[in-house]
Amino acid sequence: MLKDKNEQRTSLSELGEFGLINHLTKYFTINCESTEKAIGDDAAVLEFSGKQVLVTTDLLVEGVHFDLSYMPLKHLGYKAVMVNLSDVYAMNGTASQITVSMAVSNRFPLEALEELYAGIQLACKNYNIDLIGGDTTSSTKGMLLSITAIGEAEKKDVVYRNGAKPNDLLIVTGDLGSAYLGLQVLEREKQVFKVNPNSQPDLANYSYLVERQLKPEARKDIVKLLKDLEVKPTSMIDISDGLSSEILHICSQSEVGCNLYEEKIPLDPQMISTCEEFNIDSTTVALSGGEDYELLFTISQEDFPKIKGNPNFTVIGHMTDKTEGANLVTRANQKVELTAQGWNSLSND
Amino acid sequence: MLKDKNEQRTSLSELGEFGLINHLTKYFTINCESTEKAIGDDAAVLEFSGKQVLVTTDLLVEGVHFDLSYMPLKHLGYKAVMVNLSDVYAMNGTASQITVSMAVSNRFPLEALEELYAGIQLACKNYNIDLIGGDTTSSTKGMLLSITAIGEAEKKDVVYRNGAKPNDLLIVTGDLGSAYLGLQVLEREKQVFKVNPNSQPDLANYSYLVERQLKPEARKDIVKLLKDLEVKPTSMIDISDGLSSEILHICSQSEVGCNLYEEKIPLDPQMISTCEEFNIDSTTVALSGGEDYELLFTISQEDFPKIKGNPNFTVIGHMTDKTEGANLVTRANQKVELTAQGWNSLSND
């Protein structure tokens, strides 16, 4: 579907490991005050005077988490960083550094890795992150990326999953389910392409969905906005596995229940029309789709005036006593127990 | 060669990702004061009041970095942690936390991963390290481990690779080359086993070599010893790729030359006799073998009385002006330019 038009192919073995790292990272600059020493020694050296340090890590495997037949390498690099930054922002912190480790088979020429690192570099630039280390090695099959993100926050600002209280409002940023539908559209085009390699995919009607899948943005802006509004959430989590699963994490760690209102779940119009086209239920997709990288948080009711009417936020429910359980209140006003289906339950195979 | 006698096999898919992480990490305890929150939220939260933070990461791939036909999984878990801690100690710091990410194919039952995590847990216990996060995913082939280690040091104590000065002494801990020879012995036994599966390997004559390969220890003790002796190295690096390669890193980053004396390189008697048996040159193995996880450092001459006679240290040369280059002074008193062969150049294939 997406063909590599680049005809230059430089074998990785020509460079060796050190040559490769130097080549790929030579245009990265250092932007954060907390970075004392980045790449080039046994370990990176960071300084977070008086702040707490946040650490999160994610592993992305070709054939499991991404498919290079429709995921351009530059997008993959960008997205792999976003996945990690999103976890730092979900702690109400500022992301500052990443390490990137990569295992690649020799089917990838240098030019492919340059594309990947161009995406990583763009993410670092847009989010003011420093690349401080990593490891590069060969794999017997495919590509694997392991990224660790490091961030900082004042101790008083860190938000955990376990602070939600009954009557707190449940709020989500952005809209849900589009990334999952973007994947369905790309998978469908891939099947069409297999049957007829001359077909040209027309993705114009799905541009938002495809962008949410291929180039998600982590919600750094929300952390700043909450600070500006002087709202500290009582609990927060990022939505990587689908809304249900994340709500259940907050409920279980905070020992509360919740009522989530189906009619309040924010959906994009393109997402709704594509659900109709695919004949799948939009609520199910929002609840279980995953990969949205939005933030889900709870605030105490007295903070409601501060966020009221802000287009970044949608109040989708409220927390209850633990004994009431975690429920979806449907449009027909029926209470249904929330279950974590996760991503796989929706797959077409 | 090493058969899994454990007959219980629990499929990973029975547990799911969260169940698996919970199962594998439930017996890990938190030991470090700097660990505020370990596993269980979007990110771990650490607090290093006034100290600098050290971060290093390594990726180990089955079939590239380890061979499970002779590497027991518990040893693999232990070694994977050591590889990372060694980098923290090479900065003259204290290691405090690790994240462990793992991609595994479904050929591994739960019991295999329990063994792996038992090794990781033992390493954490012996070195006073907290497991604070990670990611677990399936792979299409084999096993891959990505570990990030975090440590701390007072700013004044951090030792980089770039501080060596002409006339500084070049010092190494422990002895060199044994880990590489251990690998050669294990590879030979694997070939014998392939031809005759009933043969029982007799490794008694190679016990030290095999232990250096399968269960290396990172030199936490050296960081403490240097502190007790009130010696701050002018530069330091860990020996993971072989002595030559590491000396050249110090020379290039410190902009100095060096004379390394062949006769001074510390070798274990078992290593020497096995080199004779394999008909390979022991100096070559020490220079290029790798995986020794010893520390290589430079000190100013005035610190020499403090380390003189200490059995942990061997003075193997001295730094010179950059214009003199990096040289090996052979037993025949000839100067030969040092080159970084690295690990692969020694392989038998």
C-alpha cells in the first residue's frame, strides 16, 4: 500500500553498532535543563532539583503492535514516543527525557532507521524531550522498539490512580474510539490491496480516524491547562486500552464505584458515520477500542465551575460508593456492569 | 543439554497481560528510600533529594545475546540485571531501580517466566534494587528483554569517561577474558550434545569460566571500596565489549593516549589453561572477549598509594599525551596500536 520510494539502501552491518547510534542521533539536540549528560557515557546523568521523578516504559513489537505495511516508519517513531509521554502526563507531570532501544532484523536498511529516528526527533522537538540513551541490536525477525520516558513533577502535583472519591466527577479529554476505527479502515485497505495491488486507497473520508491511529498526540496541553485552571485531579490515567478498562483501574485502585453515562461519551462525527458503515456499535468501540491516548480523570465537585464549558473536557459520569459497582448507564437509562473487554475482543478475526 | 524438568505448563494466554504482570511481580518488595511508587500506576514515582539521577538501558535478544539451550532462565534474569547495574556503577553511582520489559513467544509457559523473574528478583535482593515497572507483550519469535536501570550519585561523585589526564594510571578490577571463554566451552558442549544427546557435559575444569559467563556479578563493591579509600577516578567505564574497545572509548573521550602493558593484564589460571586447550591467544581474548562486567578506570598518580597492593585492583598501564596514540606494549616490549576488535571478531564461525 505504502511503497518505499527511497532507492538508497545502506546495510546496517556497514556501520557497526556505535557508528549506527552516532549516525542516527547526531542531529538530536539537548533542550531540558534537567539533562546533564545525554548519550555517550555508561549512563545518562539527570538533575531534578527537589522534584519527583516519573518513569514509564513501553514495548512495541512489529506484527503485534504495528504493521509496517500501512504504518510509515516516521509515524511509528513519533507514535512510540507519544505512547510513553502519555503515561507521564497521566501522572500530571512534565516529560523530559526518553531512552530508545531497538532490535531490527537485517531486512531494514539504514535509510529505514533514519525515517524512524526522524519521527522520534520530531516528537522530541514538539514535546521538548531529550533523547538520552538507548541500545541498538539485531533481531532474528522484525522490529521491536522499547522506550522509557522520564518526567518530573512537584511532589504535591503528582496524581495517582487511587485518589478518586464518591461523588467526584469523571472527565475525559478529546474524543474516543477514532484510533481503533482508523486501524479498521487501514486493515480493510490492506485486504483490498492484497486482492488488487493496483487499487489506490481513498482515505479522504477517514482522514481524522487514520490520523488518530497513525499520528496520535499525547495530551501535554492538558497538564498545563489543569495547572492554569488550578485544578488538581483526584485521580488520573491515560486511555490506552479503552475507556472501560481505564475506568475499572481507577475504581479498583480508588476503591470506588462509578456511573458512566453512555450519552455523554464524546465521539467524533466521522467516527460515528464510520461505525455505521462498518456496522459496529460506537459505544462498544469507545469503551474498548483503545489507543486514544486521551486522559481520564476525576475531580471533586467543587472544581466543576473551573472546567465547565471548556471544550477540552467532557464530564461523562461520576464516582459512587464501591458497593454500587462500576456501571454504564445506557441511553435507555439501564444500568449495565462495566467490563474490560480490551482491544482484542473487537478484532475481526 | 539443560532440560526443563518442570512438567507443569501454564499457557500465558490464560492469565492475560495484567494477570501475568501481577503474578510475576507479587513477591517483589520495595527496599529503596527513593522509590515512592513502584508498579501499578501510569508511571513509577521516585524521589532523589539533591542527588543526580543515572539512567541506562540494555536490550537482550534470544539468538543474538543469549542461547537458552545452555543459559538457564533464572541465570538469564540475573545476568540481564547485572548488565545494566554495571553501567550505573561505572558512573560511580548507586543503582536503585529497574524496569523490565519482555516480549515472549507463546512457546514459553508461565513456569518459564517464573524462573526468569526468580533470577531478576534474586538480583534485586542481592543488589538492593527495586523493580518499578515494565511491559509484557507477545513476540512473533523468541524472547527479548529490555531493562532500564536507574541510579543516583552526588553530583561531585559522578565519574565520566572524559576525565582521564596524561600520566594517570589505568586500572582494572578482577580478571578478564573468562566470560568469553566460558561461552566457548558452552558452545563446544552444545555441539557435542547435538552429535550425541546422551553425552553428559563435564564442566568441572571450567567452573570459573562458566560462572563468569552465566552468572556475572556487577561491581557494586568497587564503588563502595573507592569511596572508603577516598579515591575518585578521573574516568571510568565498564568492560562489556572487551578491554581494547573500552580503553579506546576513554582515550577518545578524554583526548589522551595510553600505554597498556600486556604482561600486566590480569588473567585467571583456568582462563590461561583453557586458552591453551582451545589454542587461542589469552591476550587477544582479554582485549576483545567482552562480557566481563569489570570496571576500568583511571586515577591520578598521587592516589596510587591508596590502592597499592589492593587485590581488587590491577594497574595495567598509564595514560599519555593524545599524540602518542593508544598502544599495547607487548611482552617483547614492542608497541602495537590498540584496535577495537569487539566480540564478533573472535567468534569461531
